[in-house]
Amino acid sequence: MRFNFLYITLVLGLLLGLVSCQDDRLYDDSVIPEGETLVSATLNFESFTPALESRAAGDAIKAIKTLSILIYDTEGNLLETHTKDELTDYKEETNTNYPEDWPDKNGVDNPGYPEQGVEGSTPRATFKFKLPMGRYYIYAVANYDLTGKDVSTVEKLKNIKLTWDKTAIANNSEMFGYFTLTNTVGADKFQPDAPITLNKSVSTIHSWIKRAASKITIAYDAKNMKNGVFVYLKNATIKDIPASCFLGADNTPSSADDLIAEGESFKYYKGDTPPAYDEKYPARLTRGGETSTFGSDHAEKSDALFFYENMQGKGKDKRQDADGNNILDAPGLPGDEKYVLKDDKPYGTYIEVEAYYVQINAGHVSRGDIKYRFMLGKDVTTDYNAERNHHYKLTLKFNGNANDVDWHIEYKEDKPGIELPERFYISYLYNHSIMLPVKINTGGRKVDWMRADIIENNWKPDGATVYPYKDPNSIFYNGNAANPIADGTKYPYNGFLSLHKTTDTRLVSTDVANGNKTFYEKAPKRGVRIYKNFGFDNSYTTEGSESDDKYNVLPENDDPNQINLEIPLYTRAKQMIVATGYTGNNPYVAYQRTARVKVSVKLSGLDNPIDEEVEIRQVRRIVNPKGVYRDVNTKNTDFKVELKVQEGEESTEFTNLASEGKWKAYVVRGDHGLITLNGATAISGEEEGAVGGDTGSDIAFNIHFNNTTPAGQSKFAIVRVEYHNYSCYHLIFIRQGDAPTALLSGGAKWHAKNLRTATTEAESPVDEGSLFRWGNVAQPIDAKTNQSDLNYGRIPTPGDFVAPGKLTLVDGTEVDWSEITSDSWSATDAFNEFSGKVATLNDYLKLYNDPYIEQGYGVLYGDGATGTATNIDVAYGYGYYRKDKASCGMRGCFVYNSSDDATYGGANLFFPIGASGYGTRKAKENGVLRYSSGRVTYYDPESSLVLRPLFYDIYRRPGAVYWVDKPQEWSDGTWTSSVSGFDFNYFTFDFSPIFYSNVFSNQNSNASFIRCID
């Protein structure tokens, strides 16, 4: 039988059946002749009957340890008993048959049908003994010692009281059954047990014997739960189990003394206390993905909770809303007026699941401990009979907000009080925002004010465990007396989070020591915000804030004493004073960053504010994928996007990112007809063409190129992916065609590919091209020789960067570094002999200074790639020389127009940093392949770096330099000097001119990339 999300199956008995010779003569069963009969018996151990669709293993109560056969006359008086040792030809074997009235998986009688999850086999015992011909009641008792017990009558036998052993579940394996002349026995009933007539010389009898205990397995299904709801399972316990049970009679406890309050439990985490309630929790339930279901598969050996029979009969409907009027029939907690304890079955057995509940959706935000309770029985409505020998297959199906399942729930919010999410996620990108949901339970009081304070704000990575982060003296780790700068509670102004809108991409100051503090603490203070207006269904700004920096008060709901708000939080500028390296953009691919915000509310009539804290996590920087390129009229029209993250800086594999809330992807800028998104659920009511998925599902979809780009042109689009309940963003840059393109009105038309030789460009925008020394396009250093011996995922040490041997030029010539010449740093005609036009400093500066030109850093895939690479070597290591180059990606910087301009909005350029990640060779070190200009080792944190901790290991960080056409003087506000190139720092997101002193050693230049313009 199937009942909603629970279904019932009963099977656990031992079939005592006899296989022997058949007497061919005709006889009258009513006549009992004189003489003996040889009784050939088969005893089958009846499998647990399925019911209600286990800390101990599911087969903990299964073996035949002891056996007694008891024979009674027709008046129910004992005639004789036989133990296992006294039986003739006793054998134990395996039974795979089922009673003829065995229910199938739909609860319909189906003889012999072995429903999935029930025991595939049970023990079978066969034996023989002799009896005078006659009429008898014959019973079997297994796994119970009858020594000293009064079994003189059938009634006394059946009413022997068994005692539950809490210390060893396998000791609760007592079984009872009676014999018949056939094996057609009601699966659910012991009664009626009729006497059998033995009137042949050889008689064959059978018995299915049943355990006094039953078991329950528990599964969870969250597929109908809302997005943004999370349930973290802590344990499941069977409660109020009978302390004793009758061997063969119905067991009906009638007092609290008859019960054991706490039975067995499943614990869903390791250790004494639950770990953090986050994406790594071992037993978390969400609407989508792999975490939408959890728990038992209800198989025979699945862990189970065992208990004795508890027959409490019929009763009130167990469901929370039995009459379907959308009002709870018995709401509240113990002590509340309408609360009904255990559905008015005080001595029934029930399951209690303890969990932690989180709801992050605006208007419903809540978190706290929650309990789900279900009274056992053979259905989910009115039956309270937890019958023996049943396997109760219980599935807790969560619906909606996870508080409207057909289980009773205990959950309470403090009133008055504040409800915030346990944690909330914000984008890894700079200058981005989220709306944090806040619920105020006023308790009927007026709100005087609400205040938010950033009490911790970190620049450092969370959970870094590899060198140098694991060094306890490292300022990356947690600071010390000499270097407290890593303490985000003492130095919040270096962190990524702001309570007020970020208006600058770069903070400029000559005060390296206190510049960030000055910006952070000047009005409006980035770490403090006060909210004074609470009119429903309106938006408000606060004192000193930007006019569009508003918080929302949501419409009034059914509870007049509840106010729901959304308050904005922001990531800070991309560069918070360039010389410090601090950034609002998370530079770490493998680590998140954390801040904490305290929200306080002052209610009228209360002396002190009430407050609550929320953890704000800046998600890992996502770089794979960041862009997709296709040739005009490509044959490879599809690319499968799977947002991937690196689970540690030394990991060589990416893993798929599951969304902490619903997610969606759509074209936000550029040509909306260039591509179509599919491969995920189309979302109605959102942006045109949007696709998405549920909480807990991987962020994966398909980009289909519609091939609308004419030959000789380029088209662009930007796909925006919003994930973690739309609180975080990732951009994917789309380009089809390699025709030169301007990003701005009146700007240069930039080529799509790097230079390879004086007369050719790289084969694809993904290709890094060649490295050139200043003014020398005749000796291009081939990309193949610019590979690094360093393995991706291994953190290089200073000694790993060594001068090269012979370098291979594009024409195949092998030369020493010193044989590749360069012009003087001051040469204004360095590239004049080159027929192409090298981009000028002014061309770069036009991009640098324009408010709509922004940068994104990550992996571009080219025309042959059909999906996101998992292996880091494939994702980062494109090379024209690789056999698998079609599937490879390349790291670099995307420079793009973020405006919605019809002509230029979405247009983007990609600047590779090279397969090695080091897009330059050093003159000062005889051609060493390394990006860092001045550093060859770690900084000394105690002396040199207390104000610049992100530069601690800058020597190993990736990036590239691109030459400009000629030197030109430029000032960054603190320093004026000659500029020879443009700097792309992949780690700190620096996109700025680079002074000649960083790319020259005396009159000898580094080797760098070249990008041309028309």
C-alpha cells in the first residue's frame, strides 16, 4: 500500500515448511486413523513486511540462534516441546520465496513479488519429528529461551513478556509463529491460528514466523521545497518505544512506564557538535542538485532503527492540515493553547528529526533549530498501529518553505527579535551589491531605529592551508603582535565590504599607511549605517548616502507586528590605493573572504537594542570560464558552460559550483541575437531568454551561436550569471569574428590577436603570440619556448625561476637571451620599421580612463572548445603546438564596454597572459620567465610589508606586460616617469601603465607581448 510519501511493507518471518513425500491414496481429512505421522516441517523466517514508504544495520535481527517447537492440543494445553537439538534432520538454508498474499510495490496483492528494499532472502529451517495422528496447535519460538517460563497453555505462551535490550539490538530478535498445512498465511495477522489435522503417515507443515520487533528506515526529499530554503539535518530518533512486548499477542502500551523515551538515533554529522551550516555540511537538503534527496534507499541492509510492536489503534488525522483549509489544525509548541501532544496518542511511538532551518528569501528570512515529528502507524492519516515485523519506509517530503510537510513541526522565532540569514554571499567582483534580507519581529512595539555595523572585514583568504598561508607567523594567516594587519576586526578598512555604495573604481592617495582608513571612515562611513524610515512598501536612502543607494521596506504581510526589509551591501573599489594592493575584488581563485555585520534594532519601551549578526562571504573568484570566442560561420556552434571553482590553490582539477539558492543566466549587454542560451530550465518572468536552476544545482547551461555575424565583422555579447539566490554575479564575454573593433566612439580599432611575427598575428584570440624585446620584431620568441616547467596547481618557490638555456624563435632558430637585441628605453622610433601599428599609450589610456570601460580576468575558450575544462592544464594551457589545443583555454584580461550603448555596449577585447601565466621575460635576470618586475622572492613581512600584505608573494603571481609604440611620460598621482608598456596584473587586477624602470635593466629591455591597432 502506498500512502503519500510513506508506504508500508511487511516482511520478516521464518517460513517453517516441510518438503516430503506425497501419499497417493485417497483419504477423508475428517478421519484420524490410529498410528504415528512423520511430520516434515519447513520454517521460513518471514521477511519484514514493507510499511510506510537504521543505526543498526538493517539485517541486525535476522539469524536463527535458538528454536523451540511447542505442540498443544485442541484445548490449548501443552503436550510437548522440542528444541533445535531434539529435532531430526535439522538443516538451515536460504529462503527466497514470499507468502502468496505478499503486497507488490504498489500495495496490491501480487504473489511472490519481491519488492525492492525488502529482504532478498531469509533463513529457512527444515526438520522432522514424530507425533500421533491427531489435531494440534503447533507453534515455533525462535531466539528466546523458554527455560523456566510457563508455557502450559497457548494463552500463556503468547503472553510471555519480552524486554527490550537497549545495549545490543541483535538481542531483540525474538520470533513467533504457528504451523499450517499450507504456506498461504495472512501477512499482517497472527490470528486466527487454527488447529491442523495430521492424518497421514507423512505430513507436511509450514510456518512463517515473525519478529516481535519492526524497523524503520528514513529518507528525505526536498525537491518540492522553495529556492533559498536550506535544511541541515542533525539527527533522527525513534521515541517512546515499548519497553516490553508480548511474544505472540498484540502489544499495546498503556502508560508512560511502558515506554522507553529515547530509542536509537541516526546522527548525520561527526563529532560532538554540528559543523558550520554551509555548503560543506554533510547532511544538507536543498531543492535542486545532489542535495535534493538524502538518507536511506530503504534497502535490506540500510541502517535502521528497531523497536517493539506498539498497537495504538485508529485516531485523529495526523496531518498538519487534515481538512485542507490552509490553516494548521494543531499549531504551536508544547504549552500553546491549540497544541496537541502526539496527536492525542500519548503512548504511541514516533520519529523525531532535529535539524537547523535557514530561509534567506526576502520577506521570509529566518533561521534556527527545528523539529519534525511523525507518529508511526500503517498510514499517514489515522492509523497508529506500529505493528511487529514491519519495515517502515519513511520519507520526509519537504514542501514550500519546508514547514508545510505532513509532519508536526516545532519552530519558533523570538518576539521581539531580529531574523537574519545564517550567512549571505556577495560577488567576488568589485563595485557589486546585494540586498540583505532582514526581518524585525516587533512584538507590537514601534521601531525607533535600526543600525548596521561591520564588525569584521577581511582582505585575507579563508581556510588557506598551503604555504605560505599555513605559517602561523605569516600575516596572511591571523596576525601577531608585530603584524596585526590580518585582524579584520581591528583593521576593517582594508576589507572588501561596505554598507554604502561604492562610487570609485580606484581610490587614489599618497598616504599608504592611512589612506584606506580615511576613505572608509569619512562620511558616509563605510562600516556604519543607520535606518530610520519603516513605512511599508517603500524605498529610502540614509543620511549622507548617494541618492540611488536605497534600502527597501517590503509590503506589509499577514503579521502586523513584522517588518521585512532589504538593506544593500557592497563590494569595494577594484583598487584601494594601488600601492597597497587591497582590492574589493576577491583575488583568490581557491578561497573565499569573510566579513561580519551586526544589525541592531531599538524598539520603543525597551531600554536596550536587540541585535543579531550575519556572516557575509565573498565567494571565490571564478575564472573558468570567463569568455567564449567563435570564428565567423563556425561549425562549433555550442559551448557548454559549467561554472567551476578550485578547491585549494594546489588543486589540479576544477569542480562544479552548486548554487546556494536559485540561479539564472541571460544576455545582459551586446547583441542579444548573437547567441541563444539553452541546456537548462527556461525561466519565465525573468529577462528575455533567461535559463536557470534550483538551489543546490550545478550552474550549467549551453551557449548556442546563431551565426549571425557577417564575414569581416565582429559581434559581441555579455552573459550575466546570477547565482547564490541571485546575490552573486559572474560575467562571460562572448565574441564572434576577429575583425578589428573599437570599444569606444572615436577610439582605436583594436586587433583581436597578439602579434606573432613582424608580418603575422597569432592563429586565434586564445593564442598568446610571441614575446618581443623593445623595438625588435625580427626575433620573436616562440610561444612554445615560453612554456613554464612549473606545474599548474603547485605553488612555485623562488628557486623555481631560473634563467633559460637556448630560446627558440618562431623561425626555429635557437639563440641565447643575449643574442636577442633590444633598443634603448628612450628610443622613440623603436617600432617605426614595423609595418603594423603598435597600440599607443594614449590608446590604452583612453580605455583606462573611461568610466564605462571595465576589466574582467579569467579563461577564454576558442573556436574548437565545446565545454568548460576540468583539468587545470587544459583550462590554462592553450598552445598552437598542442594536439589537444582545440579544447584548451587561456588566462587573460577582458577589457569591455559595460554601457548599454547600442553600438559599443558589450564590446570586448581579450589580452592573454600566456600559457605559463607569466607574460614577460626579465632582462635583469637573463631572460627569466616571470611576471613580477622587482621581486624574486617573498617580502619580509615584519619590515617591508606590514602595509602591503597582498604583495607578500607577488614574485610568483601571474600577469603580463604589453609594449606601447614609444615611451611617453605619465604620472600616477604619486610618481611621474616614462612609460613603455601596459601592465595586466592577473592577481591584483591592476590595469595600468608600467614605468620603464620595471621593464628595462639599464638599456636592455624585457620581452613582452604586442597588440596592434588600425
